Amino acid sequence: MNAPDTALKLNPLAAGVSRPHESAAAQVAGAATYIDDIPEVRGTLYAAPILSHVAHGHLRGVDTRAALAMPGVVGVVLHQDIPGDKILAAFGHDEPIFAIDTVQHIGQVVGLVVARDVMSARRAARQVKLDIEALPAVLDVHEAHARQSYVLPPVHVRRGDADAALAGAPHRLQGRFEVGGQEHFYLEGQIAYVLPKEQQQWQIHSSTQHPGEVQHWVSHALGLHNHAVTVECRRMGGGFGGKETQSGHLAVWAAIAARKFGAAVKLRLDRDDDFMVTGKRHPFAYSYEVGFDDSGLLHGLKLEMLANCGFSGDLSGPVADRAVFHADNAYFLEDVHIASYRCKLNTQSHTAFRGFGGPQGVIVIERILGDIARRLGLDPLVVRQRNLYGTTERNVTHYQMAVEDNILHPLLQQLALTSDYQRRRAEIAAFNAGSGVIKRGIAITPVKFGISFTATLFNQAGALVHVYTDGSVQVNHGGTEMGQGLNTKVAAIVADELGVPFETVLSTAADTSKVPNASATAASSGTDLNGRAAQFAARHVRDNLAAFVAGLDGCGAGAVAFADGWISSPVQRRRFADVVQAAYANRIQLWSDGFYRTPKIHYDKTTLTGRPFYYFAYGAACTEVAIDTLTGENRVLKVDILHDVGNSINPALDIGQIEGGFVQGMGWLTTEQLVWNDKGYLQTHAPSTYKIPATGDVPAHFKVDLWPEPNREDNVHGSKAVGEPPFMLAISVFEALRDAVAQAGGRPEAMNAPATAEEVLRACGA
């Protein structure tokens, strides 16, 4: 046989290698197609939303005369035009597609104006006059709780006897704390493009993390079976959870308009409307009482969580559940009572955001431990280490899941060593003693994040792998690409399973007509689920080819090896493409499907007990900050991260996710402040007033190392999920800022998040 081509030797293994994102070159060149880049069919119309200007009220009338008289306007769409159910097909069935007789927040969509161009539609939508009789609005989470205004019933999780433990504790602390929400601020805004097809069939191009749910919602609103609606998404320009459910709204709205006018309809929200219409990360308010001994070991915790859910359920139930699950973070809570209240307010309906309630759970226990350390005059790291889960004892969570893969003791020790934490802490104390205005702080915080959808049914995935007669490979799966590199990882997994170069594998757009009933790309499980399903699909094709070669060479199929674009038996070595052509000529199946469901998981959603997660991902960050005690201005100076991704499928992508997640978390806790006025109007609805981190906010010293150990569970390639866990590493920024405030003689226990300059100044006692 001839020697293999040099090109086939370039990348003998696809997984475990840092390689560029599969769309990177196209994105840099402006050649990657997003929804708004898709060529529009002749006669496409454009929609713009009609928004409520009142937070709560009776909708008595809609006057569209001025809008209809404007040039280019084709018509309006209101709730009367919905052919199917007027309520969205969400789990709670509590959100109208368009406002019917009541409006429940400023920015609620009452209907659409449809025109022949985008700007005509937007200008006309602002000319629609809404007759709304104002009603009292609930705009404060504490008021909602006092009124028992909830979107879902409260949940209580108990273990042991918190009251008795508190009564016997040597020390006790009480506190209150609030953390704000966060706007997703995806670069590509919410958008849908709907095309009518023959015989009441519909093609939906949606920037969505969940094409299957968009399909279900649209068919439900149109009064059709799911099979009549096909949803496709090649890529999103960011999602972060904001396109898990809320992208479905736009698709439904555009589909209703397309049905009414018998034409293709595109709906793209401008940035201001996107802010006003869509939900955010859930703001939380907490009150707690905690007991502890002289070493800082916890002795009882009573914790109340008030989740600001907005006006409807959306995903608030599982978000609030995950906040309960992660209220322990990395620490053993022996006697605990957590009460979770899912409060209904007259604001946008809050939704999924990276971490999905986990950050709101983790931050409160980190705050508590930081306050305990200061009360006792101890290093906060020592108190955190004192309370960590054990490996054989003190290793069961408050929801009755055993922590079987705990690596936090050695991981924290290693980070403290590599970041030179103790020396820097002493240097910071010396610096602060000689500095009257600028004070520095430092903190190390860990993360233990559960990986799986807490709703067990979503932990499944499917994929298709096609091998063509030239040896090229196409893979399609139910996951969606939002910049995180899912398609790059899946292609690498398939390439290794078939023993072909990465460059010969193409991942294609998520499409409900190819892989049905797919779960959302969320919960950090995109690669775990879809990568494993694609691996199984490729394995089926590989087994077919191995059996074929074994028949040719008179050997067992197990003796046939696939590597580097070649298929080898003990008898002969052949090019992969040559074997494929021969197999096709002998009518061997060259495509297959693959299906995967996560093992071991189960839990009782009534009591919130069981094993909701397949495994945990771990990490820790050491952050150093500086504050100006006269202005409250603050800056992150240094970040050192040690994070657990198992056997990395693509280290470059994983490190990028860690860096990006940390910076996004830093924004949540420092500069990204959502402000609603006393009328319920979101005042921070544009980049001029809502500040995400900029490049200048990223410290020059930003070091990321990966923990060198595979996943102890049988996950694809021994990897671990990486999308969400690093977000919570940024809690080290907040704790470092509180450390600096304490060293300035301020009141860190009074600080809320985000730690804006005003908040830091207030905590410093100004």
C-alpha cells in the first residue's frame, strides 16, 4: 500500500487538541451567516412590537388608525388574530402570546405592526395608542412576598434541626443581602424569520437555544401538529440562556403575522426593545441566620430566598430550585432550612441566564463565610477550607446526593500555592496600612457546580452521522451553536471515533426535521449530551465498516483499527475513503443515528431530594482588587484560576469559556446594574446606561490553569462541562471587594451586589 498522505498526518487525534472554532475564519471575514444575513424571499414583510407603557392595568382598547395610515404599513396583529391557543405553550401556561385584557409590565407586547420595511414598522408601532386603566403594580420583591404574590408555590428544603443547631451554636450571625439581575446582552439580538410553505407547513429561522420548543410553541399557537413546523438554527450571536425560552416569543409572533398576511415575516428587536421586552437573570433577596464555632465551622443555617421572577413563571421554578441546590456551594450543611419564594412582580418575566440560579445560590453562602471569618478575625480561606465537603464523611448534600468526586481540598491548596496567596495577603495588609485612600483586597472562592438538567427528562440527545462515498463526514445533532464551540467539539469526537482527520467532518445546522424533540442547549450539557449521541452514531457506522473489512480479510471485527484516515486489519491497510466506496458498492449502511441519555440521575421535584446531577465540576479563583475610598471606584488587579474540565476536548475553547464566564460574572457583580423606577420602567435599557465589562476591565494578570484529572464518571472522552461553572468563580471579585472595604474600616456586611462605585462608597461609610 502507498504511504498515507501528509495531509492525513497533520492531526492524528482531533479531541484533546487546541484548534480554532469551526466558524472562526468565517466570522472574522464576515462570512458566517446569522438569521439577519439569510437572503430574504420576495415579498418579505417586517414586524415591530407594540409595547405597553404601563406596568399593570386593564387594556381597554387599541387604536391603530394612525399607524395604519403611515406609508408602507400593511396591517397590525393582535390577540384576535391568533388561530390557536392564545396562551404560550410554556410549562406554566400562564403567559399570553399578546396581552388580551390586562398588561402586566412595561414592555409587554400587545401586538405587532407589519410593514414593507423595518423602519416603517418600528415608527408605526410607536403611533399605536393603547387605552390602559392603570392598576396597582408590585415592583418590590419584599412587597410581593408580604402579599404572597407568587408565580409558583414556595419550596422548603430541610435537613437536621436548624433551630436546635442555632440555639446551641457558640456564635450566631444574622444578615440580609440583595443581588441584582443581569441583561444577557448577546451581540445578536432576538430575531425570527418565518416562511410559509405549501399545505400549511412553516419554515422558521430562529436565533434560539431550543429549536424543539420553538417548534412546539409555534405549532400550538397556529393550531397545527408539530410536524408542520420546521425550525432551523445554524448559529446564534450569543445566547447565555436568554434564547432558551424567550426566543420562542419572537417566532410565535412572527408566525402569527405570516399566517395573517400570507407572506414571509421577519421580526428583529432593536436593542432598546430587547431590553424592555425580554427577561433577565433573576434578582434575589436573602435573609439568613447562621451559627458557627470558634474555628468558623457552621452550626446551623436558616436561609430565606426571595426570587424576583417577574410577571410569569417562565423558567423561574427550576432556576429557583437550582439556587436551593447550590446554596451549599462547596460546603457541608448539616442542619439547614432553606425557604425559597418565587415572587410575582410587574416586570419582565425573568428567565435562564448562565448558571441558571446557581450563582444566586453560591454567592449567599460565600458571603456568609466571609462575614464569619471577619467576625472571628480569621483568614476567610481558612474558614472556607474548614467547611468543605469531605471525601468519605460530611459528603452528602442537603438534597441527599453523595459528593463522590470531590477534588476541592487539593485544588484549593494548589491554587493557594500557585497564586502565592499567603504572601500576597501579607503584602496587601502592609500596603493598606500605609495607604490612606486606595485599599486592596484579596479572596479565594471555590465552586462546585452540578451538571445535568434538574428536569430529568431533558437529559437525552440524538444525532445523525452521514459518511459520504468520498470519505467526508457530516454530523447533525440537537444542540445549537452560540459561539461556545459545541460544533467544533462534536466534530472532533466524531473524527476520532471514525479515525479520520478533523477537517473531513462537517457539523450542520440544528434542525427539528433531522433530530426531533431535542433538549435546549443549556445546563452546560451541550457536549455531554450531543457529543455522546454523535459518538454513538459514528460508532454504529464504524462497526458496519469494521464488520465489512473483517469479512474481506477473514479476521474479527475487533481486530480492525481506525486511525489517521486509514482502516487497518491484520491483513491489509486501506484508506478510509477507499473502504467507504467499497462498502457502498456492497450495500453497507454508511449513516446512522445515535441516542444518549444521562445515567444515574433521579430526584423528587416535590421534596427536591435525590441525585439531580450526574457529576460536579469544580474550580477556584484568586482575585485581587483595589478600591478608592473617596469615590468607590474599584478595579480588578489580578486573577488566578484553577478549573476542572476533566480531559479537555479542546483546551483553547475551554480556557476561552473560563475567561469569558469569569468576566461575565465580574460584570454581574460590579458594573451591570438594572434599575427600574417607581413606575416599573427599566431605565437602564441601552449601552449608554447599562455597562457590561469592557476590555479595559480585564486585568493584565489573568492566568487560567486546568486541573489535570479526567472526569471520574463515564462522560464523553473523560471531559467535563465548562459553560456555566466558571461564571461563579467571579464571586471571588465580590469577596475581594468586601475584603478591601473591611480593610478600609467600612461595613462589608452591608454591601449588596452589584458592587458599583456608589455601593462601595456607601459600604466604606461615606
